[in-house]
Amino acid sequence: MSPRLARVVSFFEQISPQDAGRMEVIYSDEAFFKDPFNEVRGPREIARIFAHMFEQVDTPRFIVREAIEQGEQAFLIWDFEFSFKSPLPRGPQVIRGASHLRFASDDRVCLHRDYWDAAQELYEKLPVLGGLMRWLRRRGGMS
């Protein structure tokens, strides 16, 4: 793993609420970030997403399971562990996903695209919506 990728992995595995305000260390000025809920550009907007994460869930933690790098691009496979804040279901939760990263010439991330199944990894864990999503999955033969 290159030093630039190791820096990114370490940053996210150790991220704290204070780090959410330091995204310019990791992301270039024109960085593009996209996940199932957000599409933003620039470290300030990316910071807003991570600050919101800390407001919405307890004890968020990323664990990078695999990191693959080729040239200016990398692919991370990760688990996101957290607990919902009340009144949602208590206890540990896990979202499994992956990130495609592209590095700028200054070794900061200029593209960050997260891939994970919001229906299976998040919605099915919610009380009322979860029951509906599981029923739809069974009814439609979705795996």
C-alpha cells in the first residue's frame, strides 16, 4: 500500500468528529464525493456529510478490510460499524461497502465514490420500513 493510500485508510479508520472539519488534508479542493445519499464537491461539503454522520449515529467506525491500488486509483472494501441513536434499534450495526478513489497530483483524493446497498444495508434495519423492505425482497424474489 502506497503512503498516500495508507494515509487515507488511517484517516478513516481513526476518524473523529474533529476530523470531519479537516477534510482538506485528505481531499483536493475540487474533490467529488458521491454515495447513495449525497453528491457534493469540495472538502467543505464533504466535511458536512461526515459531521452529519457523527450527529446521526453513535460510535461510527470504519474498518478497511481490503485495499487495492493501481496507478492513480484505489478501491477499498470496508465495514462501517455504528449504533443508531434512539429511538431506532439499539445495538451494533454494520454496513458493508466499497469505495473507488482517484488521487490528484498532490496525492489528495479528487474522486471518492462509495458503493453500498442502502436498501439491504440500512433500510431493512429500520423498524417499520425494514419489515416492508424484507417483504418486498421475499415477494419479488430479490436476493
